[in-house]
Amino acid sequence: MVMRKPIKVILASFVVASLCVPSVTLAMDDESLLSSTNCKEVLESPDQSEIQREEPVTIPGEYRDIASFTKSTMRIKVLSGGVTCFDIRDWNVVEQFWISGDGRFFGFHTFGLEADGHHVVDRIAPNIILETGLRPVFSDDATMFAAAQRTGAGWGNLEGLGVWRVGPDGTESVYKFNNGLLDGLDWRVDSWTGNDEVRLSTIHEFALGEDSDSFEEILAQSKRYNYRLIKRGTDWELEDIDEP
């Protein structure tokens, strides 16, 4: 199967996106995030789905001093000593937990009804939840991070490219681009060069392989094409760096 060739150079305006709204009742477009010590308010929304699981989410032991779960809610301890609560009734699966080396960022992946995505909580600014599609990649000095996601169904919680800046009081989105990834498969962030250039790669086309090959094996055998997302002035440009 041959994928359509992507646009070689994509210009995107610098965006200070309102992805995250610091509020006790709203974070980004997700109404499940509340600051609460008992999590009772988070279950009072009339618009949430029924619980999709029979047991609480299982969390590895190394994260149990950070987060705890019931069948309906997740409680995350923040660095100020409080607790942030999430309604998790729409998430069938919660997994792939991680925490940054300094303990500031706590992340996890979720799967739900027509939904797939990664979530990052900045424990300095606990009323903000960042939707990054996949686990983000930090710059060397940890003041920036970026993520790329493109799903076949289009139900991911990023579905594009995102760049965030880490500040002393919180994390802000500085760039989000949702167009131009439709012709790539398995987009990923590979590395940073300084704080103004992100190296990415994707697959334009891949062989169907043998019937016994898994999708992961097919991806592993396919050629990856390299791109960079580079900041120039107030704009970011996504460039094909394999072109001569």
C-alpha cells in the first residue's frame, strides 16, 4: 500500500494556544479536572458516561505516592501538598505511567470510547492538564517539550504537532499544528536541537509484509523520513530535511 506523499514544506503561524484553562471546573476542553481534597465534586457532572471498568485502575507501586484511583476518579498529589482530581469514567484503560526526574510532571496514556491520548499534569500548576497525544520529548535543558500524534481514526487528543514551554509557575502551549500530518504514518519526535528545533520522523509508505507480520514489525521494516520543526522569528516551519 502506498501512502500519498506529504507536502514538503509547511508553514505554520506561531500559536499561543488556549489549550489549558486554569479553573476548578475546566481544563482545556475537558470538564473532568477539579481541585478538590475529596473528589466528590468531580462526580457531579450530569454529562459523564457510565463507568467502563469493574475494578479500579491498577497503578505500579512506584507511583502510588503520586496517584491513587477508584473506579470513577483519579487523585494526583500536587507539589503544593494539595490534590487534583480527574473523572476517569470515560477512560476504559489508563496505563503507561511516568514521572519526570524532578517529580514535576506526571503522565499517563488513556484509551476510551472513540478516544486515545496522552495526558501530562504539571504538578506545580495542578489545574492544568496537557493533552499531548503521546508521551512528549523534553529538550536537553527541560525547558521545552514536544509531541507528535497522528491516528488512523483521528480520535487522538492531539492529532498533530505540539510544543510547550516550561515556566517557573506552569507550562504554556506555544505551538500547535493540526494540518499536514495526514500523509504520514507513525509520526514521532526523535530529539531536540537547542530549544528552537525539533527533529521528527514519519513513514510515507510501507509494504504490507507477510501475513504473519505484526503492524509493529511492518513499521520496523519501513523507511523513516526525517523532518524538522524549526522556529524562525515568531513562526514555526515544518521542513522535509531529506530533500537535497
